[in-house]
Amino acid sequence: MNQFSAKVCILGDFAVGKTSTVERFVNNQFSEKYLTTIGVKIDTKDVSLSGDVTLKLVLWDVAGTDRFSGVEFAYLRGASGYILVADGTRSRTISAVRTLKEQSFDRYGELPSVFLLNKADLTREWEVSDEDQRRLSEEFANVYVTSAKTGDNVTAALGRLGEMIAERDFPKTQ
Amino acid sequence: MTFPESVRSYLESDYSTQRRPFCFQIDSDCRVLDWWGDADNYGLGGLTAGDDMVDRAPFLIGHLGADAEKLPFVTTGNGTVEVHIFPEGDRYFVIVMDASDEHRFHQQRQQTANELRLLHAAQQRLIARQRALIGDLVEAKTELEHRRKEAERANESKSEFIAMMSHEFRTPLSSIVNYADLALEDDTSVENIRKSAEAISRAARHMNRLVETVLDEARLEAGQVRLHETPFELNRLLDDIATIMAPLAAEKQLSFGIYLEDRVPEMVVADDACLRQILINLLGNAIKFTESGGVRLDVSWADDVLRVAVVDTGPGIAIEDQERIFDAFERAADTSAGGTPGTGLGLTITLGLARLMRGEIDLVSERGEGCKVTVMVPAPASAETPAEETALPEPAIEYRAMRPATILVCDDDEDLLALAEYYLLRAGYGMLIARDGREAVDKALAYSPDLVLMDINTPRLPGSDAASELRAKGFKAPIIALTASDIRKLDMKTFTNSLRKPIQMPRLLARIQDHL
Ligand SMILES: Nc1nc2c(ncn2[C@@H]2O[C@H](COP(=O)(O)OP(=O)(O)O)[C@@H](O)[C@H]2O)c(=O)[nH]1
Ligand SMILES: [Mg+2]
């Protein structure tokens, strides 16, 4: 059995569900309570890939951008991929993702990434039209409409990222 | 500045009490070499040299580079720490320090700020939704108001229509009532009864036409009228139209003309009855509303579309009235202001018929400038040659004239004259017309007709006197009396025979044959 580790950073505006997504992915739990993340919260999860390969994802849940301090770019160093998260009930969070992605790509180069349009369970408050969604899919590769609350698409999205990282960083294992 | 040993150790102990630093040294494969400090505080107790630190300190992944690094708030399962990484040759010194107090402080401050921002976002969303709701409400209200107004307008139009119809009906109805009363008076003359009956018949026919018009409109609106597209001779239709319209125009001393472009094909395929109705309506309207000048019908044809334009020099239609003039139950000419009364249905029917024929109507007019109504209907040219026979029913073969003969008809009833003319001419007889007894005597003596049909109640000289005078002057040909009164009162030495009104044309023709 081959064991690899990869650092993955989760980027997005505050309260879009970054922490909740990790919590769902790692511990299969969800909490309605909002607790602001400060700095970075680190969790790990092993994902099994094809060919009897296990990839240890080290998930860096990086605090959302805020008015007092921008994202701490030191946290992003050495990442192998990004999980970009936006909140479908606040369409403005999509442009935050756009900015974060540009800044991190500028600094650390282009990396595999998935885009999570989160809170899919809140259909009544949903602000992103089908047309907007279609355009998102053109702009970002691997767009997933997810819900940390119900768990919809979370594993699929993160699993996909794991595959992409493995293909890029550990090609011999494939 | 150099610190005394006491100050230095105080600072050191205070710093280490608060930050509780833990240091460890790793090689480039992330294996621990040695360590110092409070390992248990960070869940790193029980280390053995050579342990792989990737699992126990996952934050190292990706951060073992050439430069020193500081990661301010790193939260793992064992609390929040500040991490410092110093590369030293092929090793790394890592220092972790407790940052939970500072983290808590920042967390609380940021929590409040973020919750406020979330609240604000939720508020914005509520406001937006409220705005949308208000928008919907206003729209719904406007729509309702619009519907209410339309219903009111429709109601008004219907009332106006009923008022108009009762006005239209009142004239013929009052003449029916009056003439019926006159006929029923004890001492009324036969002539009065006849006159009354004629007037009543006229009024009834007029009312019948009104009802027909309304029914036509209703049928059109209900979509019950079907198109019957057949090849027909356009000229013949226009001749008929001229026959109907020219006298109406002449009565009002208006000029009337039909102008046919050269290109117009002889035969076209369309519903001729529809077209006929459209032309009668439009020309009838034009003549009705025009007081001086004239009415013209221009007919042209191009690309399988027949274009008929009725142009008049009447009062015209104000721009603001033009849109609704084709609405059922409405008309532009205001009867209240003394305009010519009449139902507005004619135009609605015209529009309905034009649409039925898949055509269009175009109206160009201005107040005081006359009016031009153009109807365009698809009417492809037909290769068929015009049929020779007339469209009207022929009299039955047995009533055809046996030999050439001229009949003199004396009557003052135009309807009867027209009817007699139609049947006599088509049966093959020549015909002379006299509208009173005097004229009948003069024409009979001048032209020696083969037979005379004589109405008894003729103006100037009563029919019976005219007949006696003719006999006295040696007129030998048969004279057949036409009368609505008792035949027994007639002098049968003067008259050869008699027919009772109302006259049935086959019987008239049979009677004529009997005496020729
Ligand atoms: N209904 C719903 N709420 C969610 C979802 N994901 C996160 N939340 C809630 O959104 C708030 C912010 O989530 P969090 O994960 O802390 O956002 P972060 O700031 O991006 O880490 C919390 O109250 C969560 O309970 C989701 O998929 N559905
Ligand atoms: Mg968070």
C-alpha cells in the first residue's frame, strides 16, 4: 500500500461553510452554530484512490477574508490544491472566490482546484440562477453544488480533488 | 542594554509560563531528532527519536523549505498554537507556542463582526424580497385596475349599443305601430290599408336587416362563419356592387365610380360573398357619412393580393377614434351630436370578414379630410374562364316565353317592378314600365304591348280607369289586374284576368302564358 500526503487549502469568504464542509468530510457531522475561524484549522483525512493508493489530505481551513486582515498567504505555502467555496445564498461570495483564486495562483502557481457552491439545501434563499451557474461552470473547472448540512456532493467534490492531486503530484501511482 | 540576571530570568520564566514553548528538531524526512519543553501541552508527549512527525504535526507538510516561517494561529485537535520553523542546514528547528488566549480574543472580536455582517446580509435579502413582493403587489393591483376599467368600458359600450339599437328600432317600430293603427281604423280606405301594409313591410324589412347585421356580427365573433373560396369573376361582382351603390350615391348627389387597374385578373380565387359584404359595408358607410363630393372604389392587384380601397370626401375620422372604430358596439360618428345615426357594427363585421379572409384593413383619415379604407385580401388569379350563365336563378323552363312578346307593367311599387323585370326579362319577354295610370295609357297606346299588367291603385289615374280608357281607345291586348283588394269589385269586361297581391312570380308567368 502506498501512502502519500498532500496539503489542501480551503478558500472562501467568511461563513460560506468552509469549516462545516471539512467537518462533514472528516467527521460526518454538521452544526448550525457559526463559530468564526481565526487563523487556520487543520484536519486530516485519508482518501482511497484507484490502484490501492491512500492519499492523506491535510486540510487547511483558512479563515475567511475579513475587513481587519486579508487572508494570511503564509498559510497557503506548499499546498497541492484548493477547495474554493462560495455560498449560493449570497452570490457576492462568488466574487470573493474569484479574487482569492487569482491571488493564490499569482503567488503559488496554478494548482488543481474544485469549486463548491454550498448551502444547496437552502433553496428558498438561493440567489444563483441556472444561467449564472452555467457561466460558473465555464469559468471554473469542477463546479459542485454542495450542502455541508445534508452532505450532498461533499465527498464527490473532495474525492475528485484528491484524484487530480494524485494525477499531478504522484503520477507513478496511477 | 544588558539585563541583570534576575530580570532576565524573570522575563524568561514569565514568557515561558505564558507561551509554554516546545521545540523539536527534525531531519529533511520529517523524522524527529531531539526536543525540549512541554510536549504534553501540545499532544506531543511520548516522543521517540526517529518518529515520523507528519502525522503528529501535520502543519509541517509543505512548509519545510529554505526560509524561516511563522504561522500565527494554527488550530489542531490539541488547541491553537503559533508555529515557527527555522531551517538549519539539512535540519529544521520547530517551535510551537501556546496562542489560545490571543486566539480567543481575536475569535470573539471577529465573531461579533462576522455575525453583524451575516445579519446585514440577511436583512438585505429580506429587504430585496420585500421589495419584490411590493413590486408584485403593485403589478397585481395595476392589472386588477386595468381589468376593472376594461370591464367598465365594455359595459359602457354595451349600454351605448343597446341605446343605439333601441334608437335604430324606434323609427321602424313607430311606423309599424302608426300604420297598423291607420289600417285598423273603421273608416279607412282600401288604399290606406295598402299603403299601411307597404309601410309596415318596409319597416319590418328594415328591422330585419338590423337584426341580420347584429347576428352577422355575433356569428363572426363566435367564429361560425366559414370561408368558401372559389374562382369568381371580379368584374361581375363589381357590376353588382355598382348596381347597388350607384343609386344610393345618386340619391345624395354624390359622384360614384369604380376604378379597376389593368393588372387585375379576370378571375380570382377568394370568398366572393365575403368580399361582396365587405364592399357593401364600406361603400354603404362611405355614402352614408358623406354629404358632398363623392365616393370612389379603387381596385388593384399584385402578388396574389387584391387591394380594394374605398375613398370618400366625408367628415373623416379623428385619429383618436380610429383605433376603436373597428371595435364591436362602437362607432366614431357621434349620434348625440346630430351625426347620421347607424350601428357601428358594419365596420366590425368588415374587419372580421377581412380577417376571416386572412386579409388586413388599413384606415387613413383625419377629421375633415375624408377617409380611405383599404382592404387587402389574398386572392390568387384563377386560370378558369368566366362562366357564361348568370349567378341568379333562372325562371323554370315551362314559364319561358313561347314567342317574342312585350309586357307593359304598371305599378308604383319599385320592389314589384324590380322583381317583375328580373323574371320577365329572364323568361324571354320584352318589358315596358309605367309608374302610374296615365303613363300606362300613354305607353300602351304608343308601343302596343302584347299584354298589360295593371296595378289597380296607381297614382294620378287609378288602374281601373286607365284600363277603361285603353279599352275605349280600342286597345285589344289582354289586361291583367294586379290588386290587393277584392277581385269581385273589378269590371271583368275591361280586365282579361286578375292576380291577387302579393304576386307569386311563377303564377304571374303562368297567367301571362295563358293569355298570349
Ligand atoms: N443550511 C446550511 N447551512 C450551512 C451549510 N454550510 C454551513 N452552514 C452554516 O453556515 C454558517 C457558517 O458555516 P461555517 O462552516 O462556519 O463557514 P466558514 O466561515 O466558511 O467556515 C454556520 O452557521 C453553518 O451552520 C449548508 O450546507 N447548509
Ligand atoms: Mg470557518
